[in-house]
Amino acid sequence: MVAASKKENNPMREIFVKKLCINCSTGESGDRLTRASKVLEQLCDQSPVLSRARITIRTFGIRRNEKISTHCTVRGKKAMDLLDKGLKVKEYELRTNNFSSTGSFGFGINEHIDLGIKYDPSTGIYGMDFYVVLGRRGERVAKRKRARASVGNSHHIKKNEAIKWFEKQFEGVVFPGKKKKKKSQYRGKKKRK
């Protein structure tokens, strides 16, 4: 009991938002992509980066190294404000599938105008993905150049800790995720008896 309360009061165990990545994928280069990047610039107040396709997919009509999406990485207070806007659209409701095993979580919105940006007919409506990376103090130990060391397993953020943080910080609700269908192990023809 005493050890648990000590852990909670430890400032090193405090969870915070390291960064918020907002991605807006158009699936094509050209005018539509530039308009999407303008929307992101309006939202984040910083210039977004264009992402390229890794491989050619003929059915989608994209070629390798073609610019197909745009993204922005936001940190600090601005990240918390944008995250709050995004969660307001989702009504502070997420599923357990939204959370990864490393404690990060992500969600998507269908229309950027829900975030408070005025609708402009010449721009159109874009959906975007929000991905939040959570962290604790002291994780720099594993990243720095000099005197590098590994971070202990108990200091890593687990999925259930991230869910508790989300519920406490935003007073949100986390629903159980949809169950995935298991594929059968046997792939050949069934043997007849």
C-alpha cells in the first residue's frame, strides 16, 4: 500500500504528451495535396511536411516517391490544445484498439471543419489522423549520446496506464475494442474421413 502511494507521488512517473502527429493523406499529389497542407498549416500554425509513397500501388494509382500526404508534429501546450479539439469531435470516446502496447494512442476525424476551422468551398473537406506519443521524464537516458543507458521496464508506459491517463486527464470513456476474427491455422484441403 505504502509502495503504491510512493509510486503515484513520484514526479518522474508523471505521464505527459511528448508529441502529437497530425497526418492528412490525400492519396494523390497535386492541387488536392497543396490544399490539404494549407488546412494543416491553418490548424497547427507551422509549415507541414509532405510525405512520399514507399511503393507503387497501381490499383490506387500511386507511384513510388510520389508525394501523397502531409503531416505536422506539434509539441508542448499547442499539442494539448489541438488534442483537446480533436477529442471534442470524438466526444472523448475511444476504443481499447486505439491504444498501442507502448502506451501511445491514435484516432481519426472525418471532417477538419469540426475542429473549428471555417469551411471554404475552394479548399474542400479533409479528414485527418491524430497520433499521440506519451512519455515520462527520464526517457532521454536511452536516447542521449554520452552515458547512454537503458530505461527500466517498469518505467515504460503500458497500454492500461495510457488508458487510465486518458480517462483521468480528459474524463474520457474507453470502450472495449471490436474483436478480430481468428483465421484458421490449416490452409490446405480438408481431409475426408
